[in-house]
Amino acid sequence: MRLADRRVALLDANVLFPFRKRDILLRFHRAGLFRARWTERILDEWTLNLLE
């Protein structure tokens, strides 16, 4: 199956901030199980949470 045929998942800040969830989801993405997407705003939000 081509990467373009796989499902796309928008990863929101609430799944990017907890380390274990982020790690698992990014490993699945790297394994080609789905295409992960996020926005600059989502990255800003989880970064701010990390800094707090």
C-alpha cells in the first residue's frame, strides 16, 4: 500500500504533550501505519505546556 493511500491523523496538542502517547503515535507514523499531521498552532500549544 502506498503512503498516499493510508489514513491521515491530525495530532492535537493533547496527544503530543504526554511523552508516551507522542512516542507511540510517532512510531506508528514512522512505521507507515498512518500519515501524521499537525499545525504550527498545535506545536506552539504543546510546547507551551511542556515549558510549564
